[in-house]
Amino acid sequence: MFGLSIIIVNYKSLQLISECIKSIQKFGINCDHEIIIVNNDASDIGKTFIQDLDPKVIWCEMGYNAGFARANNRGIEFSKYNTILLLNPDTIILNDAINKCFSQFAYSDYVACGVQLLNPDLTNQISGSKFFTAGLNYLLPIPYLGVCLKSVASFFHINPPHVKKASMISEVEWINGAFIMIKKEAISKAGLLDEEFFLYAEEIEWCFRLSKIGKLVILGDSQVVHLVSGTIQAVTKSSDNSYSNLFDRKGSQLLVSNHLMILKTYGSLIFSFHLLSHTFGSMINILLIPMEYLFLRNSFYAISNKSLFYFRNVLMVWKLLPYYFSRKPHFFKVI
């Protein structure tokens, strides 16, 4: 059926969702559509709150915290229209972005598209990317080693693969999961999101499969504010909302999910290289705690706590090795 199904996943994010829906209502949707809220919270207390805001909203219960992939898959299976929009709860629609995006996308030969994402201060945010050789960009957050890799890339004039400021139409291989518009026809060929992922990197692995059947683009004239990890920060009490933070509880999920994505997209050899690089980097980071304290004069407790947390997170990946290489599906949820 021609139209648009908007899927938003809720986990302790009712206030964010209400602001998101209000921003959608401000411009309206110019085609047949539905909004599906997939509830990952064990409580359904938010159903009345959201449906008072918009009685047409469809409320879909998961019954547990199923994460991004499983919840969105449930929404996709429940949806009735031929175009799907996966929309984060921490987004605000600007300048009629959904309608503009849909009108460009619906009759195109693209399989999926994103928009120009903006930070709350309206500066540009990474909206998509090309795939980097062997996923080496995922080694950049490693202390000291990451700095060396950046220096080597700079020496050889290797540009970052990400798209921070999109042109009118920027072709990419990965679209930021905060806003992905996709055709059901493409999903039928590439498959649903991989349900072994709990959170992070699942849309990258999905886009890897999607990019093999057609073009993925960022439509730069459509803009959406993305608050970035508002919910997960509150749940994990993380002070860092970036996707390169590997040094706290949130970082454990990032590291586990990134390795799962590396394994599924690049294979076991590259996976092993990444794990050994993180292991070496985390050990060096611990050994250099005294030097960092002496020369940078940072808090010894803060430095050591950060370094030990990163080492612990790397050990978490080692602990999960039997599950990474098992033939049986495993739910990689560690937070």
C-alpha cells in the first residue's frame, strides 16, 4: 500500500517522543501514513500519554527492552505501507523534512535515504558515511594508537569517509540510524535488521547489506535535529554522548556491538585484528597511567578509572568470543 509508516522505539523516552511527534504535527504528513510506537519499556504507562497527544498513534508492545533492531523489526512487520521511516525519539523535524524527503525518495530508484542531521545548536552532524577499508576508522578511539592512525591518514592525505555536510544528494554506504527512510521492497531483498544486535552498529551492518542491492543517499536539503543518545546517557549515566566513548558502561555496549558489526561485514580475520588492537591499546593505556598523571596533571583517580574501564570493556569482548563464533544466534546485550 502506497504511503509512509513511521516507526519510533520507546525506552524511557516519552518526553522526547512527545516533542518529536509535535514537530511532525507542526508540518503534517502529505500522504497516507501511520505512526507506530514500539514500546521497549516493561511498563505501558506511556500509551495513554502518547495517544492523548495523537489518538491515531499505534502502540506496539515488546514486553522487554529489546533494543533497536528487534523493536524496529517488529514495527516493520506490523506496518502497512510500502515506505518505512525509522525515526529516533530524540529527533526534531525541521522545515517539513519528512514530506520533502518522501517526495524525493518515493519515486526514485534509491533503496534508502537519510537527511542532514543537525546538533541542537544547528551545526552539522555526521549523517552518513562510506565504508572505510577493513573498518579501520573503528580503531581511532583507541588511546595513543588512534592518534597515530590519524597522523598516518593525514600524512597520506586520506580523507575521513563520513559525510558531515551533505550536498543536495550525497551517495553513501551507511546512513545514521536516527533517520532512515527505506522501501519495503529493499527490505524484502536485504532482510530485516540483524536481531543479534542490542544497540549501536546494527544500522551499519544493515546498510552494508542494503548497499549491495542499490543506492543509499543523504538528501541534504532536508534537515532534522538529533539530540544524540539522550536516553542511553540517562540510563548508563554516561557523561559522553559520542560514539567513540569506550571508557564507561555505555562504552561496553559500543565495543561489543562494533566488534559484532566488524565480524559480520569484514569477517573473522579483520575481527581478530580489531580485538587484538583494542587489547594492545587498553594495556598500553594502563601502563601509561603514571606518565599521563605526571605530565597532564589530571586526576589520578579519573585517569585510572577511565583506563581500567576500557580494559574491562575489552575483556567483555573476549568473554563473548564463544558467542561471536557460535552458529546459534545470541543477543549481544551487555547494559
